Amino acid sequence: MVNVENPWAKFKKQVIKALHLASGQDLSRYLEIPGDPQHGDLACTAAFHLAQQLKKSPAEIAKELAFFDPIQFPLIEQVVAHGPYVNFYINIIPYRRLVVEAIQADGPLYGKTKRFAGKHVVVEYPAVNPNNPLHIGHARNAVLGDTVARLMQAVGYDVTRMDYINDLGLQIAVAYWALKHLDASEYKGKYDQVIGRLYVDAQDKYDEAQVRQYLKLMEEGYNEMASEARKMSERVLRAHHKTHDRLNVHHDLLVWESDIAHSGLFAKGLKKIMEAPTASRPTGGEKAGCVIVDLGAYEEFKQLKDTEKVLVRSDGVATYTGKDIVFHFWKFGVIPDPFKYQPFKSPKARENEIWTTKQQGEEGHYRPADVIYNVIGMPQSQEQRTVYLTLETLGYIKASANYYHLAYEFVTLPDARISGRKGTWIGQSTDDILRESTRRARKEVKKRNPEADARFLRQVAEAVGSAAIRYALLKVAVEKQIVFKWEDMLNFDGNAAPYLMYTHARASSILQKEAAPKTARLSSLSSPFETELIKLLGRFPALILEVVEGIHREVWGTRIELFHLAEYTYALSVAFNAFYNHCPVLKAKTPGLKNARLLLVDLSRQVLSNALELLGITPLERI
């Protein structure tokens, strides 16, 4: 990666310095990108906030802030006071040169930085129980987690993509009972689909006493039944990974609840918990013998009827919250790593091996995290906050501050919520949706390529079908619910993955006809369509940093604006297509103009490719 300064950041830095010279204050927090480009490339709203302090009208203050020295700030072309706003306009001549130099220097690495190099982040997702196939809600979790991991890598973090698999719950015991006692021969297809169907069928049939016995044997471990149940769960997970592969979702490390239970980790963690001043074991009352933590000192918990959270029941069984606190002791390195590791055979060869916890194997395949992101649904917000507040009360202030619950809303069917137990996923699993998405994509691709062979149609349809789902799940803010609709996913002419991929293919097609030069007379790129495109190309590295640096914890969950990555990629595609429609490239009026436009096409193709890769979408040269 060549150390070329981020073009947009350099322009913004000059704007901030100009405002500081005019006001004597840091006004950077009042900068925003105007909705209308006619109002500049950056606008400052500080005049509203300074009016009372300076005893002047906002419009008068804006005029005073609009002063700048063009020699000292060459990237600023002009500053205009428009009522209470101060609008800054980019000087496109030097900015254009910076953009070209930066993209050519970094190529596929353009947009990436080493801002957080040396730090280790663990991103945990999707933590799906191994008794059902993935439904579209699970897919949102997996796609969000994978994209966060890609984003963190782009800014220099060492990333571990982790999956936690709860293979000890009642649902696994029921699934095992179903496998042993029901007829699976009528169900065909992937193993997770078969187990999921059996699990649904077992809901009104299973023998509760026998299932409880199975659960007891699983928790004890080191017996034939527990070994068989683990093999069932691993086989389901491999089926999940086939779905993940189609979604371009990857993992590095798998951690199993059964390995946690048999590692002695919880006993060590419980000792740590009892060191907290808020933790206790009451000797009387309804919680006698339980281990509890009192969170009544925290404002957000005071409204609760009961501020005492049970971590271990009186019978010695740990609650979900108790287990999770101990699990995060291990994640942050508070407790030494007790696990052994083995490679996990994935259904598809990957560049990096997946490692899994095991009772026997190698040591040293986990490095404690500096930062943690847990992608878990919105209903778990209170549980997640309990975990990191307990870390805080124990004195692990830094660990608590670097624990982020990425809460997201669910995906729903138009007429029902998705439930594994009720079987509402049947016909709407992620596999089913991928199959239908690919079928529809193939139909559209064939329409555009009537002479294409079967191999081309299959490969392109698979890529487009998968990308359509990923993008549909990423373009919506995580705190908003998604109602699954086909018409929102497979649009070749609007804000959907096929349109973005088609734009990249269009740029690639031009360059296949004639290669772009390394240099060109940039001054000939003077149309408003070319200028807008160049400005957007320069924004990409700054946008990535803005999304990462804008992450902050809220009372319940974490604010992370991943949808800005999708918004940017769509805006860049729109700008490129506007340029394409208004600015002839191969038939430009002069050879010099053709070369300049070919260079701009090549730069656009590169940045589109980088943006698509960040979203987990495979850029194609032909659709």
C-alpha cells in the first residue's frame, strides 16, 4: 500500500484549517455534505451554534467565516456564505490530480489504510443453533458480521471471524431425538434441511423424559450419545457453511458450547465474577443459593422491576448471561485459553483454514481480542449490556469499553415472522431464497446474453443471485426491520446489486475494447458528469474511515452505519452511468479526450471493484 494522502481528507483538512483561521475555533463537528451539490462539496453550520456566543446573527457570522486564502488552501476553489451556511467548493484541478495519483498508486488497495494496525478484533456471527437450516434472518446476521470483518480489515485490524455454536441446548436434544426416532427417508436435500424438518415434526411427538436424559448425557460429555450428537451438529454446520459459501460469508474460528462446558472455563470464570462488588450469593429469599449480579446502580436498569440478574441458578446451572460473561472473559484474555484446536473441514476450499475447538488437538490458535463485535439480534440488548457492565464492575474497564453489541432488527416474511420451531422457514430458508434468486437472475442474464453458453449463465446467475441477497440485507440500516421482497433485490436499473455489478461490467467492457493509458491530459475532463464522478472517486477512502470511526455504543446496542457503504457504491454507479450516457468514450471528439475518458473509466472500474469487494460482492467483467 503506497502512502498517498486520502484526497477527500486532504480537502476537508484544508476546510477545517480555513474555518479555524477565520474563527479561532475547531468547527469540524459542524461540517456536513450538502444534499444539493449546488450548495458546495462541504457545508459548515457553525453559525447557528455561534450566534448566541458572539451576539450576532447566523448570516453575519457565516459571512465572516467565508474568508479564505486560496494560496494557503489550494484545494478550495471558493467559499460562499449562503444565509447561515458556509459552503466550500473543491478546486477540481489539483483535486483531480490527487485522485488519479491515489487510485493508480494503490489499485486494489485503494481505500484501505493501516489506521488500526497491530490491534486484534473479534467479530462473532451468526451463532445459529445447529438444528435448522439458515433462514433469511440468519442470513442478515451472517452478512452483517462478514461485512464488519471486511471493513475492519480494510482499516488495518487483525480480524478473527468467530462463530459460536450452541450444541448443548434443549433444541439439540430434541433434534437428536427426532433423528433417532422419526423417519427421515421422506426428506431429501441438505443435511440441515433434513434435521430442520425432523425438528419441526418432533415438536408434538418427542418424549420429554428421554430428551431430558439426552440433554444430561450431552452436558456430561465423554459418552457415545454426546459424541453422536456432536457429529450431528458438526454435519449441520458443514451444511450451513455451504450456504455461507454461496453468500460469500467466511469464518476463521468455531467455538462450541460443549467444549466450553467441558474445559473448566466456567469454574474459573465464576471465581472472577464473585470478585465483583455487585455479585453475591444470597442465603435467603427466592434467589437463595443463586449467583446474582445487581445492576441497579446503572441508570438504564433502575426502571426494571428486578435489577438483580441471575448468573447461576441454585441448582448450579449457569444461565445464558452467566455463560456469556465467562465466554467474554476468555475472549478478552482475562482467563487463559483452555481449548485445543483442530482444522475444520469446510465444504469448499478457502484461502484460510477454519479452526475449531476440540477436546484434543493443538494449542495456541486464539489471540485475546482488543475489540469485540457481537452481531446479535435487538431482543438480546439487555443481556449484552449486562455482560459488558459486569466486566466494568470487575475492573476490566478497557475490555468493557471495547465490547460492542451490533444489534440488528429481524427480517420478516410479508405475512409472518420466521420461526424454526413452527417451521415457517420451510420454503423460505436461505437456500430456497438463493435458489430462487439465482433462477430469476439467470432469466435476466439470458435475456441480455441470448447466445451465452450454459456455463456462463450458471456462473453469472449464481454471482448475481447471491449478491442480490447480500446487498438487500446491507443497504438498510441495522436498526430497521426488513420485509423480504423480491422486487427490491433483483433490480438491474435501480438500487440493487445487479445494477452495481452491471455498471462494473460496463466499465470492464469498454476497457476490453481499448486499454486505458497510464497518463492523459486531465484538463480535458471538464464536463459536470466527469467532475462529479472524480469527486466521488476521491471520497472512497474517507468514507471507510468515517464508517469505522463513527461506530459508537448506545444505551442498547451499537450505532454502525454500514448502509453508507451501500449508498456510496450505488451513488458511484449512478455517477458512472451518467458519465457514460453523456460523455462518449471510444467515440470522443479528440484522441486526447478519448485517452482522458478511458483513464477515468479505468479508475472508476477499480474503485467500483474495491467497493463491491468490501460489500462481499464479486465484481464481474461481463453480465
